[in-house]
Amino acid sequence: MAALHVLFLVSLTVESYPWRFPMNAFTWGCLAALALITAGRYWVIASLGVNWNVRIVLVPGEPVKRKGPYLFLRHPNYLIIILEFLFFPLLMRSPMTLVVFSLANLLVLRKRIRLEEKALRKFTDYSRRFPGFQ
């Protein structure tokens, strides 16, 4: 996943060179969306507190967090990543990066969510907190 993010940033940098964008409504809209996405990321981090990390690390028996954005979504951080892979290429006018990396990101996230949910069901009260998602 880290390699995908690095390649994404490299692709954005290369495709959008020479990095000159008109300051029009589209650009301001993308910047506003990215500001909201960033606020969402900090909300996720604040909601998980010391349990937030970039790996699948669980404390067996610890209850699943159901506060903040986790009251509404099972994986809000992954939604944020999907939105970043959409809005950064739009902002940078990088259509190839948008298509290639958005699709690659969805494939990686699909596998990661399956692994994470399997671990959550095995080691936590995830099945009780999110009934119907087996």
C-alpha cells in the first residue's frame, strides 16, 4: 500500500508538470474538498486515539471503536483515501493518474478491508458491533 501511495505521488508530480493551474472555481472546489477530506482524516485519527495506525494491528479482546465517523461508516479512513485519489489528480489536472491509481487503489483497499475485517471478527467484538457484515 505504501508503494502505491509513493507511485501515486510520483505520477502526480510527473504528469502535472510544470505545475501551473488556473485559479478558477474548479481549482478552488478541489482545494475545498481536500480541506474537508483532511479534516475528516483528523476526525478519524482523533476518534481512534492511540489505536490509530497505518497497519492492521489489534489488541485482542479490545472493543471496536464506535464513535466519531465510525458511528456512520465501518471504514471512514478508506473512504478518505479514495477521495484523495480522486481529488488530488483533479486538482493537478492529471487524468491518467486519476484513472490508473484510482482503480489500483480500489483493488488494494478491497483486499486490505477483507483482511482487516477478518482480523477484527477474530480478535474483537466487531461481529456484534457491526451485525450483518460477515
